[in-house]
Amino acid sequence: MATMVLLPPEASAIEPSSERRPRRRWGDKFRDALRGMRRGIRGHSSFFVHFFTAALVVLAGLAFRCNLVEWCLLLLCIGSVFVAELFNSAIETLMRGLDAAARDRCKYCLDIAAGAVLMACLFAAMIGTLIFGARVMNVLGW
């Protein structure tokens, strides 16, 4: 019968490192996150289209006097498109730092990220169509 011999783990795995980084403060985390949002938004022209469309959705929501649930759905859709676009921007930024061979191996990552943005936009458009379509039908008396 074979027996297993368990060796003790290394001392560094047991004892905490004396060279620990200090914990980051919440203010620093938020500052970094806001800087990341700013860089992601400024670095990509597609955000102009998303902001313009979001403004139209907000204006339509105000014009049709959407209720709380409709506003929640509309804001969730706007937010999901922005989040998907920020992830796409992050992946594009990472890809720019790679050499040509690595970029070629990872080229489908950009396609997948762009597909995620497209999917978020399509579902947001469907939800917006349902909400505003129902409002238009009410206005027309259907």
C-alpha cells in the first residue's frame, strides 16, 4: 500500500508577509474608478452615440411620463450598455499594449467584447420599444 507523505508548507505561505501593502482607502478606490471611467469614455468615440441615445431615452421617458418601474428598466438598460462599452474599451486598451503576434492570437477577444456591446444595445432597444410602444399605443387609444 502506498503512503503519501505530506510536506509542511513553506514558511512564507503560513506567516503573513512583513512587506504588506497598506490597505487602500475608499476615497482612493473611487478616485481610481472615476479616472478609469473618464479614460474609457474619452478614449472611444462610440460613447458619443451612447450618450446621445441615452439623452433621447431620458427625454422620451419625461415626455411619456414613465412610472417608477419603467424608469428603473430604462436606467438599467442605459447602464448595461455603458458598462458593456467600458469593458469593451478596457479590452481594446489591453490589446493596444500587445505585440502583433499576441494581438493576432487574441483578436477574437475584441470581437466578443464588441458582440457584448451589441447584445446589450439590442436588448436595451427591445425593452425601450416595449415601454415606449405601449405608451404610444395608450396615447393613440389602441
